[in-house]
Amino acid sequence: MSRLTSHHVVRALCTLDLPFRLEKDAGAPERARECLRQRRATQPLAERSVGCVFRNPGPGAQSAGALIDRSGLKGKAQVSLTAPRQ
């Protein structure tokens, strides 16, 4: 009987075959268009961006956007004028 030591690598492979069924959602295209309209209105899509990396601190605290405004960094230091969380 062999014992595994810290230098042994154990790999497991598991394959699942699960059937599922999709249902057509007639409202999905309009919701997708509305999301895109909202993005175009609030985010600088023509500029390079990694997206929003700021999290709001939590209930009862000022939003990340308010803190950025208060710090004087809005529009500076690569902080977008249109995308900070409000």
C-alpha cells in the first residue's frame, strides 16, 4: 500500500452530461437594448476602460462617486467623468 506525500499530485476528472431546456423570452431583446442605451448614456465607451473598480462602502456611508468627488479626483488620475458610481 502506497502513501501519498506532499509531492504527489492527485487529479480528478469529472464529466457531467445534464440535459436542460431553454425557453424563449420575448422581452429579452428589449431589455438588452435598454441596458446598452443606459451604458452608452453613462459610460465613456469610446475610451479605454477597465470598467468600474470602485465599490460603494455600504449602507449608511457615502457612495464611491461622492468620495471621489469630495477628494477632488473626478476627471483626474484616470477617474472617468461619466462612470463613477453614484
